[in-house]
Amino acid sequence: MDAVDICFLTVHVLTVVEGRNIKRKDLFSESDPFVQIYLDDKHIKQKTRVKHNSKNPQWNQILVLNHLHGQDTLHVDVCDDDKIKYDKIGSFEIDLHELYEKHRIENCINR
């Protein structure tokens, strides 16, 4: 055997609870927000339900991500759903490597 590839997989279970004071992206109504999360691979995303016409959406939705070793950034996008496409309202990133070393992941992340 010349080489052995070992891939470590961790499963993250995240609860998206709520949004507060979501910016309006629509001209005549509040936004129709949803949250999408992904690791460094942008092709594998998880998404909450769309909350129509809501400035303060309540999701309380569990999303699951498979985390391969080396994918150290959790990306969170808040978007406005529209019939043709969606508009990004805002986003942030969480450095998972730093979070693992300094904190316990069991705590809530408020952004």
C-alpha cells in the first residue's frame, strides 16, 4: 500500500431559530426571508422554509451539514425569496476551527 486517504466526517446539527428586523428588499411588502447555510463547498447548501412577508421570521428549523475535515468556515446567508430568483439580504461567516479551539459549540451564536 503506497498511500492511505482518510477522510474525517463530522455531522453538525444546527437550529435556525429566528431573524429580527430583516431588511426590506421588496418595494411594496416586507421581505420573504429564508436562511441558507453551507460550508466551504458552495454546491451543498441547506435551506430553511421561506417566511412570507415577515420582518421578524420564526423558523425554529433544524438543518444538518456533513463537515469534512478542512472545511473550516460556516457560511450563513439571509435571502429574500422572489418568483424568479432570490436577493441576498445579508451574510456572515463563522470560523469553525477557531470555535472548536476556544469555545464549546453547544452555545448559541447570535449575529
